[in-house]
Amino acid sequence: MKIVVISSTDHAVWQFRSEFIATLIYNKHDVIVISPDGPFAERIRCLGARHIEVPVSRFIGPLSDLFYLLRLYRLLHILKPDFVYTMTTKPNIFCPGIAKLTRVPQVCSVFGGLGFIYSEGGGLLARTIKKVARIMLKFGTKFTDHFVFQNKEDRDIFIHEGILKNKHYIVVNGSGVNLREFSMESVNIQHVAEIRKELGISETGIFVLMISRISRNKGILEFIEASQFFSDMKGSIKFIHAGSFENGSLEEISQNQIKETLLFKQIGYRTDIRELIYAADIIALPSYHREGIPNVLLEAMAMKKPIITTDNVGCRDVVNDGVNGILVPVRNPEALALAIRHLANDPVTRSTFGEAGFEKVKQYFTVESVNKTILSKIFQLKDINIPEFFTEDTDEQLLITLNGKKQYFTVSPISKNCVLNGGQQQKNNKKSIFNFRSIEKGISQPEELRKVG
């Protein structure tokens, strides 16, 4: 089967679908990924998938969106896939109709949270954009054959709006977490010690970690404000945020708004997330974005860490309040600070929450169970072989482990100052956005030697 995966970012494909793609390739299916180019595209190719660059902004741009549609039409007409699998907002809106015009038999759209367009609040511009985007989504999804949701609340919205009438849909437990990659046994203990030293955290100090895009609706400003309630604990507690800035979003936060203090520090994009989580004492995600199921919470649970998050769509799906974590109201830094102080002062509860979270993630949220559900119920694949697969990204090397066999690939390092939807990637996209020759280049390239399978 030839399967085309379409996303508005190469990062989303690598971060949330690398195991899915590896499983398809391991089962002898042909996978082609269409997304903008970026540092994660070469990592996608290491899996054995072909990558074709098609620039697209995650945000509104009528002319560039028109060219995006034309490029997709031409590509799908030439590739003639058996299945198109879309993810992220714009591909979920635009691609199903284009796929049907080119006679693609099956189209599946994955909704990893309904995000900005179904979130509440905002000014006149934001409300107008959301209204238009919902109309476009409702039209675009008329051509979608299968829907995958990550929580029941998102599914219920689509049912209420009549989008799912006579459609096939399933609800899965997020993107899942790889318990081989995020395991206590796979951690580099020496690197953990180096992280705490780098961040100025003593052996007895409390390390509170938040990992997310630097976006207003992820709650980073509330996280920073919560840190200011701990002036009495200066020197014994640190609030650390890891993640990238992004350009062009209505929820964008500038670098000037992220001011470091004695209590708070922003450390940019990191590839050593596993060790970073292991080094932390508490994981916080005060998001009010319409999440699917946040992977960072699943990764924290896999590493036996207590979590604090908001009583928000997607976030509350992974927390049994008072059992494996604490739920706090959205946009409430004081409540967040109280929850953090409670866990900071109670190592026994932190340990108990961590163990309970691990048991929950092991039972309900493994990446293997999520992928097997999608492959069997959406792709109708029988006798699926799920490989033991995980990756590890260092400065200039990518390690892929498949069924115990290790392979190393030389890859470009990812800067901690990388900017999502911006920086060099966006500049390159602007140069090529109206250039159709890159389509022929992507198609004419010989199929990558399969690295997985």
C-alpha cells in the first residue's frame, strides 16, 4: 500500500508519527511524507520514508494557500496513493478535497486537538478567523472518509456540528508514548547530573519543568507568574521552560516577554527531553489550548514524575486528580503555585503520584496500542507486526533501534534557538513557495534506501 502523510510541519511528523511511519515501513508499506522542509525532514528520511517538500504556513495566507492547493493536486495526481493520512489543521482542511479530486480511494484526518479555531476568547480578528476556519473545516471534512480523535470532547463537537454524520471515526489515547524510549533504564544518569549542574539546581533543590511551544495559550506566562510566589525559596527551587518560539501565530509571545529571573529560566529547544524530565521533580503544563492529549504529560508519567496541569480539554484525560497529579483552573497562576508548593514540600506524594502515573500510562497510553488501533480500524490491516522501535537524537547523530539492532545516522544538529514557522525554514519556504520545480525534484528522487524493515 502506498500511503502519503501530509503535515504543515516536519516537526509534527517526527515528534508524533515516527513510530507510526516506522511500523508501516516495517510491514512493507510505502510511505511518502509531504511537509515543509526543516531539520526533522532528514530524520524522517532515516526511517525509510520519502520526504517531499511542500511549503505551507500554519497561518492564513490566501495566495500562498492557493499555491499550496495546486502543488498538492499535482503531487497526488502523480503519486496516486492508496491512502492519504492528514495531520495538523491546514492539511485536515485542504487535503481531503484535493485527494478526492485526484481519486485517492481513502482519506483519514487525525485531530490532535482542535486547537486555536475551537478555543474560546480573543479579539475581533481572532474570532473572525476562527469563524471562517470552522466554515472551511466543515466543508473540507465532507471529503474525509475516516476521523481519528484524541479525546471524546473533540469528537462530541464534531458530532454536534453534524460533521461526523455517516462518517467512520475512532477515539484513541493521544499519540501514545514509547515506553522503550521514555524509560528509567534508558536514561543517561551522567547527563542528568550535568543538566542539574547546568541549570544551577543542587541535589536537594526542587526542579519544576514545563515543556511546550512558547505560545500564550500554553500557559507559559502563568508559569512564570507562579514562580514569583516562591521568593521565600530562592536558591532551593527553579522553574525551567524548554521549547521553541514560533512566528506568525495570534498567540505568539515575543522574546521580550520572557524575562529570566532568579527563579525562572528559559532554555530553548532541547533534544535531551528524556533526561530533562528525569532530572525534574515536578512537570507542569498550565495549558488552556484545546489539546488532544499532551505528549509531554505522557512522557512525564512514563518517567514516573508527578504532573500538574489544567482542568482543560485533553489535559484532564490523563490526570486522576490527587492520584497521579493535580488539576488546577486555567489562567490561575496562584492555584498553580499552590499545587507546586504542595508537591515541592512532599517528596512522598511526588513518588506516589509518579508510580500511579506510570501504571496509568502503561495500561492506556502506549504508542504501540494507539498505532495498532489506527492500523487495524482505519487502514484495515490484519496481522500487524509491531516492531520494538525507538530513536535517540544527539547533537550530530540519530540512533534508531529496531528490534534490538542499532543504526546510527549523521544528521544536522537542531539549534536550541530554532523558531517554529520562522527563521531559516520560513525564509527558504518563501523562496520556493511559488516554484513548482521542487515538486518534480521531490518526485524524481530515487526512493530512499529503507532503513527500517
